[in-house]
Amino acid sequence: MTIQEFLKYAKKNLNCFQTSELKYELKILLEDCLNMNTDALIINKDKEIDSSKLIYLLQAVKMRKQGFPLQYILGSWEFMGIKIKVGSGVLIPRDDTRVLVEDISQAMVNKRDLKIIDLCTGSGCIAFALEKALGNNAKIYAVEASEEAYKYFCENFKSLNSRVCGAKGNVFEFYSNFEDNFFDAVVSNPPYIKTSQIKNLQKEIQYEPTLALDGGEDGLYFYRNICKLWISKIKPGGYLAFEIGEGQFQEVKSIMLHSGISNIQFKKDINGIIRVVTGIKIAETPKINDL
Ligand code: GLN
């Protein structure tokens, strides 16, 4: 089968997908598998595909037809110019998360000796992107509860030659390992989907780990508990930044205000949806029992 014949076959088999999306996916799949750029694919369109590569490509079409995410088939996905290894058991880095990383990088720019922690780090995409953006000015910490996701974090840690200080741990317990007023910034893109909505998500997302999606009954479980448990770990004047789901900004703002975070700001993604909520810790941390 030639490249052109494969494309025809794949388009026919995957006609349930939107044409532009499918074109993009097939381009990425072929570029990755055949190690060719778009121009080379066009020039070599009548070239026979190597049989082992063809088996892989046909299998990829079959899996994609069942909704298995392309990112898992490829085994890696680019996030802010960093190749992040992914697979079943870890959340796929989303382009929306760029808003969160850019916001923190800007808020922390020109500061030195920073300590920043990424809670529910998953693949580590946020932590590694912050490391890249802030260089030697920051020591980045990262925590992930899921065994499977943490394996991907470790693989990424090695392949990126990273210095991020990662740990497998539950964010609802792990806070006790740090002294009060330790961090300049706490950042998280936690699970935020309402439990009842998980079954209604698109097919691709259903393949992603429930643990990384399920934000409890109202979707806000992590925001509430992270604020409650981690606030004392942020330095006075320090920063808290969350990625949120669509429409959660008022509720998350109110959770943050109640926890002693002020100067709340919203940041929108490219679709105009508020994706990030940030705030500054006021000097006095209210006692956990007062919240
Ligand atoms: N922080 C990781 C990411 O942004 C994982 C998030 C999660 O598991 N909910 O991809």
C-alpha cells in the first residue's frame, strides 16, 4: 500500500470524523510513523509503505475508529514545545493549559530563588513547561497520586533531563511534608468534571483516566480542598493559580476568597473561555477550622 492509498483507506474508514480534523490527525500520524515532513509525504505519495509500518498504521486507524485518542497511539504529544510522553492512565496535555503556564511564568518573571509546586501533575506537562520557562530562577516541585500517571511523569523527567522534584503522593496528605510559608506559588490543573457528567464526555475523553477527570459531585472538590490544605504553605504575598472547567470561575473565585486569597484575576483561553483563576495570599492565613 502506498502513502496515497493508505490516506484514501484511512479517510474512508474514519469518515465519522470532521474532514479538517482528520486531515490534521493523519498528517501527524504519517509524519511521526514514516519520519517525514509534509513536503516529503507529498513527494513520496506513491511510495510503498514498509510492511511493519503499515501494520502499525492500519492498527492505528482501527483504534482511532473506536475513539482511542491519537495522542495515546503516538505515545507522546507536544506541549509548549516539549515532547511529553503519554498513554492510557495519564491525562493528555491540552493546549488550553498553556494559559496557566504563561500566567505563572509572567507572574514570577524577574524573581529569584522561587519555589513552585504543581499539584496533580499527571504527565508533568505544567511542571516541565514551568521549568523550561523559569530556568534556574525556580525550583519546581510536582505531586501526582496515580501510580500509572506517575510512571509517565518519571519517563518524562528522564527524557527531558529535568530537575523537577517529583513525588507520588496524594495532595490531600502531601501538604504536611512542607513547612508553612514555603512556596512562592502553588499551581494546579486538578480534575474538575462533575462525577455525573463523566459518562457524557466525548468518546476520546472516556479513554482518559477517571481519576484525572473526576472533580466530585459539584466538580469543585479539588479546588476546595487544595485551598483549605495548601494555603498555609504559600508565602504571604505568594501566588495561587488554577486551571478550571468552563463556567466554574465564580465558584472557584469564591472558594479562593474564603480561603484568604485576594486580588483574584481571570484569564481566558483562545476561545474566550475563562480557563485560569489566580490570586495572591493575604498575609494572615485563616485557621483551617474557621473556613
Ligand atoms: N496537571 C496535568 C495536566 O494539566 C494533569 C491534570 C489532571 O490529572 N487533572 O495535564
